[in-house]
Amino acid sequence: MSVVASDTIIIELMLALHIVKIISSGDKDKDLGLDFEEFSKYLKDHEKKLRLTFKSLDKNNDGRIDHMEVRQSLADLGMDINQEEAKKILQSIDVDGTMTVDWNEWKAHFLFNPATNLQEIIRYWKHSTVLDIGDSLTIPDEFTEEEKTTGIWWKQLSAGAMAGAVSRTGTAPLDRMKVFMQVHSTKSNKISLVGGFKQMLKEGGAASLWRGNGINVLKIAPETAIKFMAYEQYKKLLSSDRGKVRTHERFIAGSLAGATAQTAIYPMEVMKTRLTLRKTGQYTGMFDCAKKILQKEGVKAFYKGYLPNILGIIPYAGIDLAVYESLKNAWLANYAKDSANPGILVLLGCGTMSSTCGQLTSYPLALIRTRMQAAASIEGAEQMSMNRMVKKIVEKEGFFGLYRGILPNFMKVIPAVSISYVVYEYMRSGLGIQK
């Protein structure tokens, strides 16, 4: 199937989902269709919500929205955009070219769009962490005050956690291959993708490809919860302008929240590596693994590789955000002619590219972390510091030795992003969160 054909299918599927959401919003008797009365009621209810949103944007109550009011409203929600971006958004709605939007233009643009409030409308460009690629180093999701007070935030987090669980399970064989190559592949003992899978299948059968996945999924919920709560507290501490959080403050708060969450759940990271690399019969499960580590190596073993793991958060989150913003701004500058809505393919593309660049930057630290975790389980193996291990790898294997296992890591990005997005959308629908 060609790329153009696959893109067309995705667009058609998104359009179909868009229509289904409108029907489900107005279908009161659940007969999977809209009669005239239901359709009329949907339009009236939807128009009321749009009227409230319009009034919330119209700060000076002159019946028109200008680009300054768009910027102010987004700033109130913790989303900073420049004047040009605000004008692009306005142009996508402005019909008569006055660079202001009146009620009729607003209604005409959004009447057949399921988005019912400002928060849902600006979600187009929200850099969401629902695109799970197996690493939890991203800055947490941003929630508006309305989402927090109505309880939608926990539904969003639940949907994201489920999306991550399914995504990680679907790409677990590639993730195990990455860890396998990080630890066992060297310049003198090169392990190919095919050869590595053959070794795994021979040693433990098909089920062995999912070793370590259970705890990898299990740690999503506590890490997400801790990261979200810590992020909210750090934002309050760092905010310098009456609760409004600037981009650099958001980055610092997100990095600190990530470090806090990783510190709390790091023993599970160590166990995940041990379970991923285990041989048949070595551990009966995660509790047996934890018990044996504690008995043989002590509490310190649960924090092997902690330093490179924490250091990896800053470059990952920084590059991820910077690339996403650059790609977003490039699209707005070059392609946003009639609409500020980029479409699902652009959003997924931006998210995939930014996450991949973030991973590429922090990958050497991830490899060092994994090797330090694995070395602790080998009797008689030298327990090296981070600096010494980096030096040894570069001396023996060269600079690219720090990127062992990068191929399966890249291979899992697109399927992981695709799976997590589809599951997330289904979960949102199932939990009653209208897009």
C-alpha cells in the first residue's frame, strides 16, 4: 500500500470518527442515529456551549474577538503563543478578512465540530504525552483549572495509562531486544536483530519475548500519578506571575517532576531490566526477583544506574519540547493557510519526531544505566561508576558503542505511537470525554 493511500485511509477514518462523535453526542435514544428532533436539540445545546465559549474569549464585550484576546485566553490556560500564532488561529475562523471574529463567524466554524469549549479547541496543539514510546522521561500533561475541578484530569490520565500499557505490550519484543543488545552486544560479539530473536526463542520460546513487560506496564500508573502531583506543586513554587507558568518554568517543573517520579519508582526500573534479561527459571516472578535482589545484594542494588537515568531526563525533555515547538511553528508559518488545525497526521508526525530526537540525545545515558543495572546481577563482575563505564565503552567499542540497540528502539517508535493514539481515543470515548 502506498504512503498516499494509507494517508487517505487515515483521513477518512478520522472523518468517520468525527461524524460518529457528533451522532453519539445527540443520540439520546441510543438507536445509533439522529432523527430530526435529536438533531435539532443537539444543535441548540451545542450552540449554547459555543456562545459561552465565545463570551469567555470576548474580554472587552464588544461582540468581536481579536488576536490579543486569543493570546490572553490561552495565557490564562497556561499556554503561551506569540502574536503570529494567534493571528493564524484567528485567520482560520475569520471569513470577512477583518482579523476579528464575530459570533456568526464563530458559530459557522464550530457548529458541526464536536469541540464545545476553548480547552478542547486549543487541544489541537497541546503537546500531549499520550504518545507512549516506552520511556517515561517526558514532561507531564498540562490540565486546565476546569479539567481539574470537573475531574476530567483523572480520566485523561487513566486513558493515557491504558494507552501506554497496550502500546508497551504490543512493542515488548522490540523493547526486550533493545535491552538484550545494550547489555550483550559488543564490537567482538555483534548481535543482529534476527540473531538476537533466534537466541531468545531458542532459550525460552515465544513467551520469552515478553519478559519484563509485566512490571514495565505496572509502573505506568504510580509514575504517572507521582509525576502529575509533583508537577503541580513545582509549578506553584516556580511560578513568578500570579500562577501563570512560562515555558522555561514549565520545563524546569516538568524535569523536577520527572526526577521525583523516577526516584520513587526506580527500583521497578531495576527489576524490569533484571526480568527482561533473566534466563528461564531464574525468577518465578517480580516478587521473587525483588526478594532475591534484596537478599543477595541489599537495598543499594535497587538504585544501580540511578545517576545516568536522572541525568537523561533533562536532555530528553528539553530536546523533545524544543523539536516539537520548532516543527509546530514551521507548519504554522508555511502551511497554515486557511486553518490553524494541523490535522492528525501532522500532530502524530511532530510528536513522533520530537520523541525520537529526545531519545537519540539521551540514549547513551540509557545504555549506561542498563549496563550498570545488569552488571550488578553478575557474580564477580566489576561494578564500575558511570564515568568509568563510558570511558571503557568508548575505548573498546568506539563512540557508536554507546548506541548499541538503537535499531530496535527506533523500530518500535511508529507502532508504539500509533497504538497508543488509537487506544487513547477509544478510552476517551469509553470514559465519556468528548474530544
